Amino acid sequence: MVCDTAKSVGMKKHSRQCACDRKAYEEEQKYFKDKEHRELVSRNTSICFDESRMEEWTFENADMSDAVMYKAKSYVDNWDEMKRNHIGCLFWGPVGTEKSYIAGCIANDLLKREVTVKMTNFNTIIDDIFPLADKTEYINALASYQLLIIDDLGVERNSEYALGIIFSVIDCMIRSGRPLIITTNLPLKEIKSETMLDKRRIYDRILEMCTPMLDRSNV
């Protein structure tokens, strides 16, 4: 009887130890998983933005009663569908209506979900690509991000060379099947009625990919 009791107690003790070991193991695994997630998000965020202040452009800091901001958050919440159907956004409106901020909120929220995002502009792209011997490699790298955000379309120079680079980037994004978000001060009417052939080719492809969203102060 004593032996049986001892065995019984020993088994229970061993069982409790196993449970504690399992809990410690699970906590350790969670710690390393969370650490890996934080490091990945931090690395992707540093790649995404050219300015550290953009990391503070978040839905948590935004006025979510605004209709456009609400649509932007809905875009993120439905990201899997947006990505699957290659749906992008065109945020348009006058200067000072926080289009860049809205796009930055989308970027930061997706980055937290381990989505790779790059937010840049065509002036930066054109400057970066000019000295490169292999321009195609650079453009393909832009299209490798799960989401590409082009800020301030229309402020870049209108040279034949610049427009050729812009068209190549937009065309590559279409062929990649990845979503594209663009912000611009250009009125939608002007985008749709552009008569210059090189620009029209660009704008037609943008409208093919991106759903126009009127910014709140554009009245």
C-alpha cells in the first residue's frame, strides 16, 4: 500500500512538473516569436519610410470619424481581399488634405501585420534610378513589395525620360498583380481628361488599378 501511495504521489508530482515545463516552453516560444515579429516589423518599417516621422502616422492617432480615413482603415481590414483582387487606391485632393498621412496610416497598419510596404515618390525613384546600369532590376524590386505607395504624383518633372520611368514602374506593378496606392494633388477630372499621350498612358493604367477616393477638403 505504501509503495502504491508513493508511486501515486510520484506520478502526480511528475505530472505537475511536466505541466510546468510545458508552460515554460510555451512562454519561451512566445517570447522568441514576439521578438522575431518586433524585429521584422522594425526592419520593414525602416525600409518603408524615408522619414522616421512617418512611423507616427497611424490610425490610432487619426480622426476615425472622417469618411476617407474610415475607408482607408476598411482597406487594411480587408487586405487579403484587396491583395487577391489587385485593388489599389488613388487619394486625390488639394494640398493640405492629409493624403500622405492617410497613405502612411495604411502602410503602418499593414507593416504591423508583417506585410512588406514601400512608400516613396517618383522624384526619389527617378533620382535613384538615373545612375543605374540595370534600371529593370530596380523597378522589379519596387514591384516585389506586397504594397507600393507612390506619394505626390504630379510634382515630378515632365521630361520624356521621367515620364518613361513613371510608365515603366506603373506598368510593372500591373504585371506583378500587386496593389498600388497613389496620392496626388491633381484633380480627378484633369487625370481623366489628360491629352498628352505619355501622361494619358500613365493615368489610364493608374485608373485601371486604383479606386479614386475624394479627399475630405476637396470641395
